Amino acid sequence: MNSISNGAKELNLKEQIHQIIYLIKHRSDYSNAAKLMLENDLSIEALRKRTLKLSQLEIAKLADSIYESKG
């Protein structure tokens, strides 16, 4: 049962990352991407480890949006 739970968590994480990438790449919506990351307690490092689709500039803009959302 535990491996099924871990598999479901990984699938959910992949879906979240896909949504974040979509928001950034197709909508340039860094605000909602940041909100999604904060709601799911997803770090920039975790995002970077799981995708190569975002440029350093996009990562920096996302980090700025996360910072602005927290403050």
C-alpha cells in the first residue's frame, strides 16, 4: 500500500510541475505559478531537479514572484 501511495504522490507532483511549466511557458503567468508552488510546498530546487524546460530567466522571475507572494 505504501508504494501505491508514493506512486500517487509522485504522479501528483508531476501534474503540479506540468501546470507550473504551462503557466510560465504558455501564459507568462508567474503569479499563479508561484501561488501553485507555495500551496504545494514545492521549492525552486525541487522544480529544477524535475525539469529542464525552464530557462534561468524564467526560474528567476518565478523566484521573484514567490518572494513577492510571501511578502
